[in-house]
Amino acid sequence: MPNLCIPKSVLSSAICTENPSGLSNFLYAVPVENLTIEANDEKNQYVITTSGGAALQGYRIDFKSQTGQYTSEDNGTGKAWSGSATGRVELNEDGMAWTSRVLHNSDKYLYFIATGRKVEGEKDTKVPEFIVIGNENGEAEWAVAADTGTSRQDDHGQTFTITCGYMLYPLTKYVGNIEQIDAA
């Protein structure tokens, strides 16, 4: 087992692929019940398994391209990070209002925002990369603000904000597939 208190050298020459700004245009809200969530102490990633070996599943929320952003702040030495993500849903505002009410009244979800990159997964296959907001206890909070705009061509919709006050890394990722589920 490696000593976790020894930092890695962070060399810019080790990155050989593009690393664009921003996020993709969708996220998954994944209920944490029946999940085992562990941090991979060699990478800034979660390893997530489901009970019974089922696929990881979540509710998909599409948001307007180029409105997604993730930021984090240091909570102080030995106190981890706070993470926050935002995006704007412009279409299907009624569906977003309903979903927001459910997510706002629950704190048992992890949120996975697609980076738009596919990276090496198991068995040399390319799988999606996600930024994760939340922790193994499902302590992420969902909030939404709506805006109609004033003239017909204005930007409008509902801007979501997801926050988590305790995350292990300033940038926590998940690499793998997530299946879309829908409410009955």
C-alpha cells in the first residue's frame, strides 16, 4: 500500500490529450441507496458498486450547452473541499420544476456531470468521465432559480446549483457507464 502522504509530481508533459474548459450538457442524479462508494486513494476517483451487481443508474437531466460549470473551495487544512456545480435548463421547464422539487427535498443523491471526455476503462474500452458532486453519505444539496427573461430572445429557464460541503478532492471523478432510469 502506498504512503498517501507523499505527493505525486504533477508534470504538464504527462498530459497528452486535450483538456477543454467547461462541462458537457447533461448530468445524472443517482440515488445513493444500495450503493457502496469508496474513494480510490491512488486517484481522485470514486469506485462505486451496486448491490446485486446491477448497473449504476440515474435520472438524466439535460442542460443548455456551455452553461455547466464546476468549482471547488478549500475548507482549510485537513478539512477537505466544498464543491459546487451549476447549469441552465431551458427546455422542458415543467419537467425540471417537478424534478427539482423532488431533488431539493432529498439529500440522498450523488450528481455526475459529464465532462464530455471518454477515457480508458476496464478491458481497454473507452468509457465516459464524470465530475462527481457529493460524498458517500449523499450530502449534496440541489437548488434551482427560475428566470423568464424580459424579451422573447432572452436567455431563460431554470438554473440549478448543486453543492456539497465535504468532498475528499477538489475535483472528484467517476469513470464508467451510467444507465438512464425514469420515474414510474
